Amino acid sequence: MPYRNINELPASVRDNLPKHAQDIYKEAFNHAWDEYADADKRRGDESREETAHKVAWSAVKKDYAKGEDDKWHPK
């Protein structure tokens, strides 16, 4: 279920991340969705979707951090 645009992202992503971070999330998710289509490439019994979401959050966290104000800011 790759995302065509950021409007399709889960509400938890749309409501919390700045637009640029949403773009990063979408691109990372879509790439991971393709990369981990084969269950043998995933850890344990994680689903393809679960793995893609983990990869996407990891990509966001490379460039953004949650501040003391509970909002995401560029590093």
C-alpha cells in the first residue's frame, strides 16, 4: 500500500510531522515497501507494512527530532 501523496499518510504522521518530514516519511515508506516485499528480507515475523513504517520513522529521525514543545523540528 504505497502512498501516492502525503494526504494519504496515516493521521498520526500528517498531524505531527512538518510537510518536509512527511515527504521523507512517504518516500522512505514506499522504498521500504518495495525493498521488503520478500518476507525473507524482514526480521522475525514482522509484516511488510510494519517494516516499512519502521524504516520511514527511522528516516525521519535522521533529519528531525521531537523538541521540548512536543513538536518535530529539523536537527
